[in-house]
Amino acid sequence: MADRLGPDKVKLGVCCTLWWNDDFPTIDAGISFGQAASEMALAGFQGCSIGHKYPSDAAVLKAALDLRGLRVSEPWTSTYFTISKMRQKTIAAFEETLAHVRALGGTELVVAEFGASSHLLPVDVFANRPIFTDAQWDALTSGLHELGKIANSAGMKLSYHHHMGTGVMTRADVDRLMASTDPALVHLLLDTAHIAFAGDDPLDMARAYADRIGHVHLKSIRPEVVSRVREEGLSFQEGVELGVFTVPGDGAIDFRPILEVLADADYQGWLVVEAEQDPNKAIPLEYAKKARAYLADVLGW
């Protein structure tokens, strides 16, 4: 596969959620930014996401990443288009993130709609996730189109991240989002684990939207934990703490056919390893190296 998904076409990144959790700060083993960034490079990755422990000053952060041969794969910006009086605040926050990422030399922007999301709450993540009304879908579509235009005008790419506990969680939700948005403005971030956790097939979704995928999170799941979350009505945080997610090379997802689909579609961009795990239970460097070794085997480099 090295000839079709080689280093001339894709870059391999890793999310800092192996080292700590940005949504749930109590999931933390005390690892510093410097240690995490050094371990990302040691494991063989070329880039990383941005997390809450990173230096806020772009020049300081860029110097720290440059020292380790790393680039920024993406920032995260939450959107709130589906709830009241949040459109302008959402756009302002997006523009602030865009400026920060440009200063770091990044070209990718990732968003997810968190209006009324259940994923941060101590409640059943499935039973309490929002179901958008037609008016909310219209507000989301309109807002994403505006963000997409802002991104394009800055020479950057916007990708939407479907996410557990949100109004765009299942394959049916993704289908509606893709059908109602302009492909030139809104790309799809394929998160293999989030769509599998939601009960749908990541390979099937990759095939359906190969030409819309602008960014990829490679993350696996442990089905026995998914079953517990469903059957016991657990929260998203409880699922994470129980180990619902893990890296490629572990867990239940076979990434070879998914990567074949991307190769067939001439995908070019980031392949980002992610696993929201408890670093007290899953040693981050160990899992980062496991994922990189797996990708070396599958990709051929």
C-alpha cells in the first residue's frame, strides 16, 4: 500500500488523548506537554492534535514542535449552532482557532456540533443524545457553510467530526449532514471508533463517502465495553474509563480494508491515531508505538 498511501500522500499524526483527556481533565496521569510531545516523536509520528496542556503562545508551541519534528495535524473547535444565541460566538471562536493554527503552519480545521450534547454529562450517552429538529439541522447546515467559506478563504480545509453523544452520531445522522452540506465547503472527518461505538460500520461509511473524507481518526473499540455502555446506560466518560477505545492494532476494528478504500480514492491528508484512554491504565508511549508498528505493517512504511 506504500505506493498509494505513501509519505508523499499522507501524514501520520497522533492525538494527545493517549496522554490525557481534554474533555475529562480528571483522566490524567500527570504527564507534561513536553513529555507527551517527545513521546509522539519517539513513537514515529509526524504530527499531533492540540490539547489543553500545550503552550498557548503560537511561537512557543511551534518552536517546541519544530524541535521534535512535529506539525499540527488539527485543532478542535466545538460549534453550537443548534442552540440559542450561540451562532456569532461560535463563529468568533472558530476564527480565533483558525488564526492560531495558521500561525502554527497548520492547514486543517476540525469541528463538531455540541449543542445539547450528552457526551460531557454523567448520563446515559445513548438515551440522552440530542435529536435535531428540522430547524436545528438548517441552523447547523447554514453555520457550517459559513465556517467552510471562512476556512476556504484562508486556504484551509474544514472537516466535520461525527461524535458520540451529539446530534450527528449515527450513520443516518452523517448521511443527512453530507446530503445537506456543500462538498466544497464541508468535508467529513471519518472517526472509525465513534461510528462503530454508535452501532454502524466504519468500512461501509468510508466506502460511501470516500470522496468527501478530508481527515481521518484511526481509533479502535472494545465491543465488550460498548455492550456494557448500552446495557447499563453508562455515560461517555464511564465508557472511556472502562477502555471502550484503543489504538489501531488493538481492539476489534480491521483497518486494512478501510485504508484500502482511502487508497483507492487517492486520499491525501492526515491519518491520525487516537485513543481516549486512561493513561494510568494504558501507558501512552506503549500504545503509540503499538499503533505506529501496526500502521507500518499495513502501509509498508
